[in-house]
Amino acid sequence: MKMTNEYVAGFFDGEGTIIINKNKIRAAATQTNEEVLTLIKDFVKVGSVTKLTKRKEHWKDAWRYN
């Protein structure tokens, strides 16, 4: 997959969220496909991808890009 600015913008438009805590602003996206989040991180050259803890055993593995 070739990453583009348009793809990243569309991805965050559909899957992303903006989090405002006190004086901090953070963009994040949660996904069950770790590869796409890693590709976005490598493309924008900022942030990290972390695995989330499952809250229910039957849920799929999920990752968050911050």
C-alpha cells in the first residue's frame, strides 16, 4: 500500500479522534489492523503504535496510534 496525505486524512476522518485533556491535544486512531497504523506512523514520522489490553476475551487484538 502506498501511503499518501489524502489516505491519512481520510483514514483519520473516518477512524480517528481528537482528545483534549487540560492543555494537551492528541490525535489517535484505534484499529484491529496493526499494519495500517504502522504505515501511517512511518509516513508521518511521528507518534507511536501500542497494543491495547483486551477488555473481553472474545475481542480481537487492537492497536492505537497516538
